[in-house]
Amino acid sequence: MGGSATSASVVVVTYNALPWIEQCLESVRGLETVVVDHGSSDDTVAFVCERFPDVRVVEEENGGLAFGWNTGVRETSGRYVLLLNADAWMDDGAVDELVRFADAHPRAAVVAPRLRYPDGRLQRSVRGFPSLWRIATEYLFLRKLAPRSQALNAFYAGPVTHDEPVRAEWIMGAVWLIRREAVEEVGPADDGFFLFSEETDWAWRFRDAGWEVWLDAAAGATHVLGGSHGGRMFAQNVQSQLRLLRKHRGSAYARAARWIFVAGLLLRRRFDVIREL
């Protein structure tokens, strides 16, 4: 693992992660790694203890992803902490590359790799902070009218190709290398978010404090999008986004966004009915 072995620790939060946890932990073998388990019932903990005896396992009540991240960060010692989804795994040399990039960008609080689906397709991970317009383009399906339009794809940061380094507003939190110094300044992840928007909030707070979020396209990882929650929990996603908007843009703004989400849900239901006919 080269220089990253003393620079980066790894935190993996698990909840019934047995289908992917072996690939996940194999990809970071040799690094200080903590698995924070949130009540798995599928023998994830027993498997990790048997297959990866050097990994430290912390079992705690399921307080959500941010809660688990914070536990893991406290339990590790590296200058950087790799927050790695249980349904994601790193390419060879990717952790070293992320550390190299972070060392070269001293204001980078977060550095994330280029993600791909298990079948090799690009997984677009660079995002823009939510606004009424961006929410409308996503949840009212406006971006589908012009998939290459920058204006209609602002939720996904417009024309970003993911082929070169990009400074972003926020990046999907499947794999994040975070700088401990930045966390110590800004504070831990907000565990008031149970699932979804916790990384958006943290990135927003990092930016407000003068830190940066970067995509390092030279590092790669595979991510089973939705694998950790089966692609469900639409309502939880919306609730988290509304909480995020109240926190950063105010209650009136969140109330306006709520009507867009309601309209989007009605559209989604109508499309589902049409498909069933």
C-alpha cells in the first residue's frame, strides 16, 4: 500500500453487507481498518472477524450512516480517513493515489475517486448543491428532455466528464478520503441525517469553512449503487433533502422545495401506472 499505509485509515459502516464486504475489505487490506456494524443479522460481523482478523469491529446501535462514520473516525488514527461504503471496493493503488492527490491539494477536505458500476460503466458522482431549479430538473424529469444540456443537468454538475480532476460542490459519498485536520476544524458529520444528504451537508460545511472537495479521476473504485439499501427509501431521501435545505437555505426555501417533491412523486406514480397498462 506504499505511503498510504501510515497516512490513511479506513472506516466501513455495515448493515447486512455480506454480499460485498469481502471485496470491500480485500481492496484495503493492510491499512488500519475499522468496521462499524449497525446490527447486521446476516453474519456480517462473524464473517469479518473470521476472514479479516486484523480489522477492528465496533458494534453499535444503528444511528445512521453519519453516526457510524463519526464512530469510525474516532476509532482511527490516520491523517486521512477513507470512508468506504460496504458495497464499494478500491482499485489497486487507488488509496495511495487519493492520498497523493490530497497531499498535493492542502485545502482538500475530501478527495473522491472516479466510480464505476460493477459492469464497468461510469457512475456519475459529481453533484451540485440542491436548489429549487436543480431539484425540479431531477424530480420533474426535466433533464430527460435534453440529457446533454448543462442547464437541465445542473443537479449532476452539468457537463463534467469524470475524466480529469474536478473541484466540486459535493460528490456522492460512496468513497471519500477525508482530511482529519478539516474534520477537527469543521466538526463531525451531522448524525441528524439518518441516511442520505449527510455527505452533502458535510461538503457544504467544509466549503463554508474554506475547504475544498475534489474528484481525483486517476483513482478508481467500483460501487454497487443502492446496494446498501436496495434502492429503496425514496421518502427517506426526500426527508433528508428537506432537512438539508432548512439547515442551509431556510424554512421557506424548504417549503417551496417540498411542493416540487410532491409534484415529482405524483408524476412518478402516473408513469408507474402507465407502464402497468
